[in-house]
Amino acid sequence: KRVENVMSIYWSELIRGLDPYVPGEQPRDRQYIKLNTNENPYPPSPAVLEAIREHTNQDLRLYPDPNGDILKAAVADYFQVEKNNVFVGNGSDEVLAFAFISIFKQAKPILYPDISYSFYPVYSKFFEIEAVTVPLTADFQIDLADYPVDNGGIIFPNPNAPTGRILPLEQIEALLQRNTASVVLVDEAYIDFGGVSCIPLIKKYPNLLVAQTLSKSRSLAGLRIGYAVGSAELIEGLERAKNCFNSYTLDRLALVAGAAAMRDRDYFDTTCRAVMATREWVVSALKQLGFEVVPSAANFIFICHQNQSAEELFSELRLRGVLVRYFKQPRIDNHLRVTIGTDREMQELVRQLQAILGSN
Ligand code: PMP
């Protein structure tokens, strides 16, 4: 009762009308095989742990560098761009928030796929940005030819989430050639598991912004580090929004850890290749169990069983200690999204699915 009163009296109309984002569950009641939030099953690079150890000293009493220069330099070096082409934030979610505020608040509506990252509608509503969704094709592909040029901006993940499907670079470039009057934001959270980034295209297209994260391919979800790469003008827009909001970028440990992760290319290559190799055998094993598997270029797969409901499979797996992601949402409520874990975790998933399907 008291909460209701507070809601009606103190909350703004905007907050009262919001549906907050519901992240994947992080239960603590038992030890689960956690395949529900697309974390990397491998630990971060040893160089990351070393950087954190080295910087865990009395300097923590000092504020961090508000520009996050050390991380920007490492990202710029990795992609062979300038530091003023890089914006860094607390996870790519925060980077996307700054992009919505500084770039997408336009007179015309922004466009994004109807089945996509569920934060886009949350941010649109929160920042009061009109949005129009563009349906995926019947086989869950984004068709960029369906995106009219009369828009306030376009955002889509590549590979898409939760489907895992990837668009070839040529199709993104064709969109950029047509769509010159608004920003195209490509959310490449999952690009490192077999995809090709469109970051090199920023030199040719000043309206292209690319967001990436260290949460997935660099095993640092716990530190919250993301960045965007784009023309100096777009990045300047993001910096302005950030400086009006919170003048510090990332904490001291995240900055040095993120930089160390970007520099350790060998470890990054090895762990990404391991995830892709696991994905390959898991896809065949699940197909043998009667699953349809959407082609994936991400560290997760999107699957659907011919004669077993996804919701039931989700609950059965949960009871057996395996967490996957189920979306109670039209068109995809017969699918499960399963993160690629270690080989052992995935063997256990397959074993449990065999048991569940065999007993029906
Ligand atoms: N974009 C997409 C498509 C995602 O799935 C996620 C992870 N939930 C993010 C961005 C954000 O990741 P983070 O904030 O951890 O960088």
C-alpha cells in the first residue's frame, strides 16, 4: 500500500509507465551450469589479473582518469584508429545509453529489428525516443533492404541477439551507402565468435557507430567495460552526453584491466577459437536430438525442438541444474537461447536433454 502511494505521489509519469529491463537470472540457491547470459566460460587473460594486482594499491584513493585514456589507447591501437575515434563506458549497455541520448533523440523515429536486444525498447521509452520495429524474415534474418531511409537512426546487433544470425559486411555497407542522413549503430557485442567487424568502415562513413563489449569475447562481464568506435564527430557527441552525466568513465581497475585484455591478442584468439569449436560439435549433437538450430556466429545458439515445448525444456533443465534462456515473447516462445560453455558443461547439457527427451 505504502509503495503504491509513493508510486502515485513521488514517481514521475515517465517512471510509472516504464517496463524495466529484466536481465537473465543470476540465482544463488545452488551451483548451476550457467548457460543463460552469454558469459564466457573461460577466465579473463592472466595479463588482466596481473594488471589488477599491480594497480590494487594506495592509488585507489585517487579518482580515475575521467577520459579513460589508457583504455581508449588500447582500443585505438587494436583497431588501428585514433583515440578520438573511441568512446569507453561501463559496459556497452552504458555506451548504448549515451548513443541513444546524444544521437537518437531526433524528430524522426529510430528503427530496429522486432526480435533483437531487449534493451533497445527500454532505452527508447526511457529516453522518450520514438521507435519503429522492422520484422525479421521468416528464417530470423535482418533484411536491411526493409529499413526505409526516412528515419532518426538505425540500430541492430550483428550478430543479432537472441538469434545469433550474422549479416555480411557488404549488406551493411550497402545500407550505409543509402542511409546517409542518420546514424547507423551496429551493436557488435558478439562479433568475435566468427564474424567480421565493420569497424574499418568508420573511415569511409562518418555516420557509422560500432559498439563492442569486453563482457563476452574477453571474459570481463564482471568489470563492465564497453566501447564505441566511430568518426571523431560522433564520438564527441557521446563525450558531451557523458560529461553532463557522470564525469568519470570507468574505475581505475577496469581501465587497466580492459587495456590489458585488449593487448593480449593470443589469449583472446585462443579462447574465442575454443568457444567456436565447442559450438560446432554442440550444434551437431543437438540436431541429432531433434533440435532445429539457427545458424550462429555468436557465443550462443538459438534452438527449437520439433515436439517438445521450449518452456517445458527450460523448466526441466533448470530443475536439473542447467540454466538456459527462455523468452515468453511472440514468435520466439518456442525457442531457447543457450550460451556456449566449456566442453564439459555442454556435454552435461546434451546428457540432460537426452534424459528429458528420452523420458517423454
Ligand atoms: N548488446 C547486446 C546485443 C547484448 O546481448 C548485450 C549483453 N546483454 C549487450 C549489448 C551489453 O553487454 P555489456 O553491457 O555487458 O557490455
